[in-house]
Amino acid sequence: MKFETRALHTGIEIDEATGASSVPIYQASTFHQASFDESPQFDYARSGNPTRQAVERAIAELEGAARGFAFASGMAAITSVFLLFETGSHIVAGEDIYGGTFRALTRIFSRLGIEVSFVDATDLAQIEAAIRPNTKAIYVETPSNPKLAITDLKGVAQLAHQHHLLSIVDNTFMSPYLQRPHELGFDIVVHSATKFLGGHSDVIAGVATVRDEQLGNDLYLIQNGFGAVLGPQDCFLLLRGLKTLPVRMRQSQAGAMAVAEYLSTHSAVSRVYYPGLAEHPGKALHDRQAHGPGAVLSFELKGQDEVRRLVEHMKLPLFAVSLGAVESILSYPVKMSHASMPAEQRARRGITDGLLRLSVGLEDPDDLILDLSHALSFCRG
Ligand SMILES: *Cc1c(COP(=O)(O)O)cnc(C)c1O
């Protein structure tokens, strides 16, 4: 079946007990056991809950994974995956990864004796050069945030395989509708399900999927033992979000393409970063490994004064942290996602005072462009 159909017919979409058209919110912490002789399907809800099981099966199905796991946030999913590694392990990570992941690695896992080297992941040679005898994993994100740089997923998976390392990718920006890294050889896929998977700016959630059963057992030990599980109400919201993922993604992507094309012709905009534009340096690679450029783009204005004017005059988008929602979300990396990064590092990575990120929602693109064109008329080129 095609992705759109599978998003609705996961095999567990109907409540087995009643035939209800959606999986109920099983708001229970424990389950009655008829006898102590047989092990029940569910005993305690940290270990398993029917609503969580439904969303875990759905995301595994959509990513093409052996198993899926739902966590209390994207960071809970990512840090639970890092708990697979022992003291003395080393991870090679892309330098453009999500700020919270950077913080977890450099300020929390460093204390547990897990080392990390950051490299430009768009260059496979740099990844390979950073591999040491104690390296256990390669961790990447593509397209990256906020400049939408592209990493060669197949290349990274092959490199990891050659050196007997786990390959891990944060697939938040694409969602499985547009990019399925397990099909390209990745062992573990993580998501902030707060973004496109949930899709409505109303739930904090995370998921991880794994390519093989053994890794699934290892991660289940951590999910159950560490306990950062997703509650049943949030599992329900995520299940509901997944049903419309393909249509939301398609509409948002069409809007992003129209907005990116508009911005790239505007005299007040010096650069647009979007893998759907012909001038994007990673476009050919992205087109080989993904089914579309997605709904997030960045663009550069002259400086902070212009950003202030644009933000003051735009009416439609939320001006906020986050992305991947039904409404468009405009964010300012220098003051939001990358505020904790030292200024000279930001400058080296081209995250300037004029850079804005836009996650395009489901609004009619004509209205977004009208809103942008009005606000840009207050900005100097
Ligand atoms: C938001 C985000 C995260 C963190 O997820 P939370 O749900 O906020 O914990 C991780 N990776 C990426 C790419 C994100 O955008």
C-alpha cells in the first residue's frame, strides 16, 4: 500500500475491544492480571499501554522499521538512544545538529564519560577522519537547522557499516512521508514528534525507530528502565496527527516552494536556503534520498533592524520556537534556537543577525506571500 493509505490503515487503527473508529485513550497505570501463571500482554503502563502500542506500531510502519518507541519528548527519545552507549564510548556528530542535542551531548553525556566530536557532516571525509577506536556511532540531521545543509544518508550508513558503528539520524525536518532513512541503511531514526508528526503545536512528544529486533530489545530496556515514556493522551494526539501527515506535508511543502521562489526574487532578501531551489548546493543529493524539499526554509535580511521590522509587520505566522505545524511559524535563530551558541561560532556557520527561519503551514500561499510582501516593504535591501 502507498504511504497515504498506510498512514490511515496501520493494522491497529480500530479498537479491538469495541470496534471504535479510533484507538481509545487507555488512561490506566496498571492492568488486572487474571492469574499469576501467565504473563499478561500489559501489566504496568510504563512497560506498555495499548494507546502507546498503537502509536509505536504506526510510526514503525511509516518509517519501515522493525520497532517503534514513543517518548515524553524529542529530547527524551534522543537521550534514551544515547543511553545505549557505555562510558568510554565516542560519537561522531554533525556540527549542525539541534541545539538541545548538542547540549545533552556536551553537558550531560560528557559527565558520563561519553565523548563526542563534531564535524561538518556534509563532508563524508570529515566524518571518517573523526572515527576513533572507541567510536560507537555516527549521528546526523538532514536537512540541517537552520541552513538546510544536506548530508549523504547512504554514504553515512555505509561508513557506519564499514566501521561497525550505529548510524542514527534525526528525521524531524522531513518526516517519514518525505525521507525514510532505514531504507537507506540507517539503524536508528529519531524524531521530535512535537513537530510534523504531531503537527498541531499541541503536544510535546518524541519517537525512535530501529531497523532490527535486537536493537529494539536494547532500546526497550532503556525505555522501560529509564522511563521517559509518552502518556496515553499525548499518544492519542500523535496518532491523530499521523493520519493527516501526508496531506499536511504536501500542502505545507507546496506553500514553502511558492514562498521560497517569491523570497528569492525580493531585493530585501540576500539569500534563501531551501533544498527545493535550483541554487541550493545540496539539491541533487537531497532529491536522490528524499521525496521532496519539505516545509522549512531560511532567508537572510540585511540585519537585525530589518528582522525587527519584518516580525513587527507580519500578521499570519506565529513568531515562536518550533516548526512543523498547521500554522506557519517564523523564528529567529540568533535569539531562539541558537542563542546559546557563542557568537563567533554562529558567525562561522553563517547564522547571522539577519537570518530568519520559516516553517510554512497550511495557509494559502498567496496569503503568506501577501503578508511577507507587505512586511518586506519596510525592509531595506
Ligand atoms: C524540536 C527538535 C528536537 C527536540 O524535540 P522536543 O520534542 O522539543 O524535545 C530535536 N530535534 C529537532 C530537529 C527538533 O526540531
